[in-house]
Amino acid sequence: MEELIGLREGSSGKPVTLQELWGPCPHLRRTIRGGLEWLKQKLFRVGEDWYFLMTLGVLMALISFAMSFAVGRVVRAHNWLYREIGDSHLLRYLSWMVYPVALVSFSSGFSQSITPFSGGSGIPELKTILSGVVLEDYLDIKNFGAKVVGLTCTLATGSTIFLGKVGPFVHLTVMIAAYLGRVRTKAIGETENKIKQNEMLVAAAAVGVATVFAAPFSGVLFSIEVMSSHFSVWDYWRGFFAATCGAFMFRLLAVFNSEQETITSLYKTNFRADVPFDLPEIFFFVAVGAICGILSCAYLFCQRTFLTFVKTNPLTSKLLATSKPLYSALAALVLASITYPPGVGRFMASRLSMKQHLDSLFDNNSWALMTRNSSPPWPKELDPQNLWFEWYHPQFTIFGTLAFFLVMKFWMLILATTIPMPAGYFMPIFIFGAAIGRLIGEALSLAFPEGIVAGGVVNPIMPGGYAVAGAAAFSGAVTHTISTALLAFELTGQIVHALPVLMAVLMANAIAQSCQPSFYDGTIIVKKLPYLPWIRCRKISSHRVIVEHFMNRAITTLAKDTPLEEVVKVVTSTDSAEYPLVESTESQILVGTMQRAHLVQALQVEPPSWAPGHQQCLQDILAGGCPMEPVTLQLSPETSLHQAHNLFELLNIQSLFVTSRGRAVGSVSWVELKKAISNVTNPPAPK
Amino acid sequence: MEELIGLREGSSGKPVTLQELWGPCPHLRRTIRGGLEWLKQKLFRVGEDWYFLMTLGVLMALISFAMSFAVGRVVRAHNWLYREIGDSHLLRYLSWMVYPVALVSFSSGFSQSITPFSGGSGIPELKTILSGVVLEDYLDIKNFGAKVVGLTCTLATGSTIFLGKVGPFVHLTVMIAAYLGRVRTKAIGETENKIKQNEMLVAAAAVGVATVFAAPFSGVLFSIEVMSSHFSVWDYWRGFFAATCGAFMFRLLAVFNSEQETITSLYKTNFRADVPFDLPEIFFFVAVGAICGILSCAYLFCQRTFLTFVKTNPLTSKLLATSKPLYSALAALVLASITYPPGVGRFMASRLSMKQHLDSLFDNNSWALMTRNSSPPWPKELDPQNLWFEWYHPQFTIFGTLAFFLVMKFWMLILATTIPMPAGYFMPIFIFGAAIGRLIGEALSLAFPEGIVAGGVVNPIMPGGYAVAGAAAFSGAVTHTISTALLAFELTGQIVHALPVLMAVLMANAIAQSCQPSFYDGTIIVKKLPYLPWIRCRKISSHRVIVEHFMNRAITTLAKDTPLEEVVKVVTSTDSAEYPLVESTESQILVGTMQRAHLVQALQVEPPSWAPGHQQCLQDILAGGCPMEPVTLQLSPETSLHQAHNLFELLNIQSLFVTSRGRAVGSVSWVELKKAISNVTNPPAPK
């Protein structure tokens, strides 16, 4: 194809080839080509990881948006039905109740029939997975469909069941990341690597939060705080990149869908920015934090107790074991009946959707002051311009409805968390906190109707600011995180209450962390998943505890010269997953580890060389091809507890052998570490 | 003292004792006492660390505020002098110039005379310390005075020298934390622990940033990103607590000093919140990020080159070695002459202080549109209501002044960083970035004077938003951090540009990180401090590199049966700080390590038992009391590079021995790791 067509003749009379025609400046072209090559290399040097993360972010944003879209349509249909069905109370009640009951039982039945892992939020299990435990099939892509459909149904029940999206969405994102990771490793022909995979899953968790709330900063920080105890700055950057891609895409779709003019926050507030609060109010903000902390302890305790009760009570446990949809339907029936608007629901603003709950609670006017002299009517239909009318009742006043809302939602939320279907528990907690803050804020605005005068300027109190603080503090206390403060700012699009909200969150966390395990840790405890606690005690004396003090000395080693009968005896009498292999019975020098499964397999196969008179020993099995794994890390008896704990957490290890001068002298696993940590935190009474 | 006084007689006729009189309800009192005891225990169980952190935060806020106060007074005096001195150009020039020259040469001379460590920002050195290297005396409290006085003088020169406060303030905070830590360990009679101490220093760094900017969130995140590569969530919480205490106290003092009505952000902006930007503007925000990224690479390259030039050039290096104040005075003279307002300074808004620079650049009006038809006069005095008049010149227009400002400050900033005195380099970079963003924003607002129309609504472009994005992106690119985006929001008190600013920062970081080391890493390289690079390559193949491939095999072991002559020979011929001690020359089983210093000491002392005919060996020295340190951690040849790197970074280790089956077979230190990392990132060409 070098000289295909002679199109026209050049000045020299020779026919000009196509190549010459298109290549008049070989030097310039070479430079450009070199430049492009360099750019390509540069872009690929940044690493294919970035492309992977971007794909993940965009994909999850699409799924999140599609889900919101579908949910919106279902909710709109439900509202239409409820509005149009006529004034008969029975019909209205039925139309109000049938929807959630049907959706919840379908969600529960459908998702559970496909996979038993699809219930709940999934964050506790992810936390366990990210700490290195292998939960078989939990990240399998086949769970994806079940969780998506189930979650959509759950969300479509709206504020009746009052559950959210975050937890399952994080689980979905991590599933997709694991799947994409497998696809990628297959495509480029590499073998999978566990560390590499974990890096991606950490970033995926951030994407999950970010695409639900369109909040990249708090998405990253929240997922870090909830999921891990150590993390690398590199993972944090990776998370930021993916979360930004996801959040941007998610909001972009909203703009394209004409939901809004431009990219803004989800629950935009309109607080006064010049003097958002007065200095003395800081005290009340901290008080809100303290109250949220105390209430969160009560909530966590009741929630855990009730969950255990449901699991152990013969009636409910049988119901949950045999017919989950029935249990779900019953629970949904209770919840829907209570929230029926013309009934009890009238006193707890149950016509509002969850988004409207937040929008109304973050309102910057003081309802107490506005209803002091005039009482607004209870509109027959929801008034989108004055959502807060729903919170007002002529006899109860807004204080009554807010307090009633808190009391009822407290146990309703606990009941809802026991329904075995995909559902997130963060959003309801966030709204609950906002209601606590709003109640206190309204009380304050009524107590100081003139506002707090400072420096000659009168500044009325904004109860909305307290609602923001309450939401951040309560959700922070329940989940044991601080980044909820940042989440509150990103969701509202205003950061004017930065310091007071942060102080409230810190106060709430101080109380909650010293009294109760977090919501996720509590679930881990109830579900009996393995976990490694933190060393809460930071006394200097705790740094003196070393591995020698707490390691498990009773280890069974297999030596290369152990006779096979002995090996068989060891394998049948113990049940460790792996055995330390030592050089000889005498020296006990650690050489590697052997998987129990491999050993059993090798023992079942008849050894190929059978020489009479020669006693078979482990060495022969090893020579016969039974794999031995090298020891990549080992502890010394002098390693400190803190160092060992750091190692276990950072490298996601479940057990390590302890060697002294090369001899295997013990082992340390989560069990020993847990015992040592509890000894350090609550030292045993001296005998 | 049981029945001291019988005051009056009870109903039973028996005299009532004082104890009974004051103790009518023994049960209630016991309960109350029990409750108080419980509360006390609870409060102390939360850990004395919290009290320590609070003290640190409050103390640093006081120092920060006092410093700002003193600086404010000096600057006001300077302004007064400059204003009152009359119209003679010579006198005015002298009054403008003498102040900074005197202050800078005093700052340089005073601080350098007390300690040579007080120059620069201190962050590179802190980074090295936190990674486990011991820099003698760097955190000594005697540096404190030098640094405080020096920094105050530096800041008092104002925008003439154009330097900031963050870096040295972080250094000051860490110094105070180290000192308080020593006091505390002495007070409670504990021995010092290195891990414990490091935990506190990490939190202290966060306090440093937070008390300068009153920004707890970004204070914590920025210090994490700059200082470490791994961190625990526990440290992050600790940092938040301390930073919040510091930031709150700092702003509280400002309120008490009547500087403001209530607690607000430092550089409050007033952007339109309903539609802060239009969707297509996202593209321009990312472009601002890209431009900032490219400029930051140029800046970092020039800065490092010039620093090396100053250190190697015979003239400047001699000047710096012998008379630092003279060099400083000369540099200050150049900088002050250029910024003289009636001269060249007229074209670069040099009458503004650094705070006013930021305030004016973040202005929410478009100067280009405002000066299109009318030109404001250049006021004889600075007009505090219209700071932006300073940026306008009838012939140059604002584009000319902004561009001139950027060009001049580029090299002036590089010159200023070479002055050997305590100074921070973050703030000038932040302002520089804001000017870049402003310039682009103004150009856009002139290009699209009608704003970008979307959805039928006309939204004029706000150049202030671009200034925020530019400030965050440029400072983020120079320091290789992302949290500068959050800092921009906390400083301005508005988070309306959340996504575009974050995208600009990510873009700038992507460019800067792939081309240049960060400002702090660059300084570490120029100052030849030890450092451990990151593994930038995250390819799956990099996970297959194991310790065996890169460890140093040429280690000199000392066996217990090594004759003393041999030991002397080893000690004199090599210069390692510690030697691995093995069981015997034959077995090479690693037992522990011996410090070179201890060994030398022991060899100098005549051994007590001298039996003729018995050859003295190392065993005798050990028996004689020469200390041997146990091995707490050891690598295996099969440990992967990533694992080893994690271990080194997380546990702040400088070198580890590698054992295989108990035998010491090699060692890995930063040198080997660096080599392995560079091999992984840029694989050597196959031979």
C-alpha cells in the first residue's frame, strides 16, 4: 500500500504518492506522534486503577439515579392512589396500608429466596470482610440483583417503613467493585491479589456513600471511619477520586432530568449567614450533642436487646426461620397502621416523605414563634411550599408532635431494623437526630423569643441549626463517627455552623463511645461475626504488654520427621485450619505452614513410593508435592501488644506464629489479642 | 475526731455529733458519693490523653492569638508611620523599606543565633521525625522562643515579604506537645514510650493547622496528608478533638477582643447560594485546576532549582554561611523596593495586607464588568470598603495588574523562601492560587458578560468562585494534598462550590503528583534528609516482588562464640549502628541486636574475669552486662515489598533483619526499600 494512487504530479514532475501528500512535514509529524505517545504513556502511567475507579463511580451513580427514579415513580403512584380513592376511611386505609405491606413482603421474600446474605445493611459484614475474614459468596455478583430489587421495594415504601439506602448501596458498590476487579484481572491475564483487591473495596465503600448523598468528602471519611481502623493516604486519595466521579455523575443526571437548574446539595438550607448563631448558643449546641449521645446509648441498647430477643424468642425465631415474608408483612402492617395520616399519623407528620422530613426539619424559621399567635390549618393535601404545617397540631402544638414523633419512631425504627430485607439504617437515624435537635431548638426559640442579644444586635435563634447539629450528633453517636458533621454540611450546602456542630458531634461521640458499641459493631456482636476490638486504653503501661504475656503456647507443630501415623493422629484430633511446619521435632525451627485441607488430601492419596522397612514421615508427603506455604511474617515474644495489634489490623491478618530464635514457640490469633486487649482495658483484680 | 462536739441534744436525749448533724441521710449521701465516684472514674477512664489534648489546643490558640495581636499592632504602627511621614518620596520609600529589612534581618539573626533549626517552615523535618528518624534537638523547647520571636517578626513584615504562619506554627505546636509529654511522663513517673509520643505529635500537627486557620476539619486532614502515609482512625479522632478545642478557643478570643460579633470563618465570602454556578462552568473549573497544576510544576521546579543554586553558588553560600542577617536584609531590600506602592507596587496591589489580598480576591462581584464602562480612581489611602480598587489600573486594567502580580510574585516568592528565618510558605501559595483563579474568572466573566444561560435563567459568572478553586487547586498541587479544597470551604464559610472545587483540586493534583515531588518532599530532597518514598506503582505485578529479591545479603553478624579480636575487627572495619547477634557462627540463629555504642564501651572496659588459656569471646562481654536488645519484628525472605513497606511506614522503622528458619540471612533498610521501589516504578531495561 506504499504507492497506491498517483493523484497529481508534483513540481518535479514525479507523481506524488498519497503518503507524501499526507505527510509534508515528517519532522513535525514525528514530534507530534512522539508527543501523543508521551501523553498516552503518561496517562497510562497514572495507572489503569484510575480508569477502574472512574468506571465504578459513574456506574454506581447511574444505578443510584435509576433506583431513585424508579422509587419516585412508585411513590408518586401510591400518592395518586391514596388521593383519588375517595373519602371512605376503609378504602383510604387499605390504599395506604396495602402498598408497603406488599412491597415489604415481596422485598423480603424475593431477596431472601435468591440469597440469604441480602438482608440488612451489609456494612457489618463488609467491615468483617475488609478486616481480612473471608465470608464466602458475600460479594458474589448474583446477590446483586436480589439486593437491587429488594432495596428498590424497601425504598418505595417511603416514610411508612422509614428506612434508607446507604448501607445496601455500599454493599452493592463493593459487590460491583469485586466483580469488575475479577473481570479486569482475567482480562489482563494476571492472578488475583488480596491486598490489591482490598484496596479497591475500600475505595468502593466511599463511592457507595458518595453516590447516595452526592457528598464526596464525607463519603470518603465516613466509609473510612466505619470500615477500617487504619488506612493509607493513598487509599484515601483513591477514594476521593472515585467518590467525586460518582457524586458528580449522580448530580449531573439530576440536572439532565430537569430536577434542578445546576449542581447543588441534596437538602439545601437557607440559614442566615452573617450571624448564624450567637456565642452563648454554643453551650446549647453542646447540650444537644450530650442529649443525642445519651439517647443514642438508649437506642443502641434497646436495638441490640430487641434484635437478640427476636432471634431467641421461640415464636419470632420460628417465624423468621420459616416464613420471612409473613414476619415482614406483619411488621409492615403495624408500621403502616400507625402512620396512617388521618389516624395517629396526624401527630407525627407521616404524610411527608423522608426527603421532606429533612427539608422541613432544616427549615430556617422558628415554628414555635410563628404559631404563637396564629395557628395554620392542617391542609387536606400536603402543601409543598409549607411542609412544616404537617408538624403543627392545634392542641398538641409542634412540641407535642415532635415529641410524639420521637417516642413513636424510637421503637418503630427498632422494629423496622428486624425486618429481614435489604435496607439502610443511617438515614432514619439522621432524621431522628434532626427531630431531636429541632425540638430543642424550638424550645430555645420560645424561651428566648427576642433571640440572644450580643453586642447590641438582636439575632433570633434558628431552630434549623440545632436540627443540623442534632442530625449530625445522633447519627455520629450511633455509628461512632465524626464525619457525619461534614456530611451535614455537604447535604445542606452550608457550613456556617461548622464549629458548634463539630462540638456537638464530639460530645455525642464521647458519651456513646464510652458506653455502647456502635450500631455496626453491635450488629457484628449479635450476628456473632468475628471481629478485632480496638485498644481503647492508651495508657503508657499498656505499651509494656508484650506477645510473650498472652500468646497461645499450646500449638501443635508438625515436624518434617514426624511419622505419618502421628500426623494422622494430629489431624484427626485437632481442627486448626493450618499447622506450623518445623524442621525437626528436636529443633522446632519454623519452616512454613501447611493447610489442613492439603494435608488431609495428601494423606488420603496413597504415597507413590512405598519402601518396606522405611517408616513414612511427613517429609515424604512434602516430597510428593503437598504444598507448603512460606511464613511471610512472624512475631517475636518481645513484640508489644500495640505493635501486634497494628500488624493484625493493617495487614488484615487473622493469626501469626511466634518464633523465638527461629523456634516456633506459640501463636497469636484474634482470640488471644481480644483477651489481651480486654485485660489491658479492664485489668483483672490482683489475686 | 469522731465525736468532737455535742452541740445540741436530739429527741432521744443523746447529744448529736457534728457528723450526725451534717449527715442526716446516710443512704442518699452514699448514693451521691457513689455517683460522683462513678462520674470521676468515667471521666478519667476516657483517658487523661483528652485533657492533654485539650490543654494543647487551648494553649496553642492563646499563643496564636497573642501572636496575631502583636503582629497587628506592629503592622498598624508601620502603616501609621508610612501615612504620616509626609509626601517626600525618599522619606516614604525609607519608611516603607526600613521596617521589613530591619524585621527580617532581626528575625533571621535572632533565631539563627539561638538555634540553627529555626529556619524555614519545619514541616519537612517534622515529616522526617514522624517517620521515625531521630533529629536531635529539633523538638527541644529552647527552640520555642527563637521560633516565636522570629515568626512574629516575619509576620510583621506583612505583605512586603509575603510569608505565612502555618508551617512554623505546626512546628511550635509539636515542640510544645513533646515538651508537655515529657512533663507528663515525669509527673506520673512513667518511662517514655516512642509510639505513645508519636501519637501525640500527630495530633499536635493537626492542632497547629487548626489554630492558624480556625479550621478543624481541614486542619486534621491536611496534617495527615502532609505528615504521614498511614494513620489510624484513633489518631484521627484525637486530632479532631484537639483541633476543635484549638479552633474554638482561637475564634472565641477574637470575639472577646471585639473583632467580630460571633464565631465565623476567617475569610468570609458572600457568594450567591441559589445558583452559584452553571453546569457548563464545571469545565472551566477543571481547566483552572489544570492550569494550576501546570503552574505548580513550574513553581516547584524553579523553587528547588533556585534553592540548590543558592546553596551551591560560592557567593550566596558564603553569605549564608557567614552572615545570614546580611543575606536576609538584601533579599528583604529587593522585595520591599519592588512592592513600594507609588512605584512598581502600584501594579500589584502591594498596599493590601495578606488577609486583604484574600478578602479582595474572593469578592463576589466581577471587576471586569464593573470597570468596563467606568474606571474607579486609585485612592490615595487604602479604602477598606472597596479593597478591589487596589487591583485596578486605568491603563493596565485589572487583567494587567493580576497578570503582573502573578509574574512578579512567582520569583519573589521563590526568593523569599531562601531567607533563613522562621516562615510559612502555605499562605502565599494559597493567595497566589487565588490570583490565578481570579484572573481566569474575570476573563470568563468578560467573555460571557451575560452569564451562562441555562434553563431560561441568566446567571452571571462569579470570578470569586474561580479564585476559591484556584487557591485550593494551586496550594493542593504544591503540597500534594486534597484537603485544601475543604480548607477553602472552611476559610470562606461557604461550601456552595463543593464539587467544582474538588474536581479542580483533583485535576491539579493529578498533574502535579505525576511530574514533581511536593513542596515538602522537595525540601527534604534538597536538605538531604532521609525519607522513604511511596510505592506509586500499584500494578498487580508489583505485589509479587518479595524481600528476598532486594534485601541486603551482606550483613556482618556477631556470634556469641566470636573471639574478641574478631569483634574488635568488625567494629573498627564497619560502621553500622547495630549488629545482629547470632547464637553461634555455625547456626547463625538470630538472637538479638547489639548497639555499636554499647559494644565499643564494653570492649574498652577490661573484662573482669581473665582466665589465661581461655580465649575471650563475645559471650563473656554479654555476661559482663553489655546490653542486648531483643528482636521484636523480623521479616522473612517471602514477605512482599508492599507488606514490608507498610510495616516500615506504619511502625516507623528504619531497618529490620530478615530471617529464614531462624537464621539471619539479610537486612532491609530504607536504602534497600528505596531501590526496590524505584525498580518497581521504573523497571530497569532488560539486558
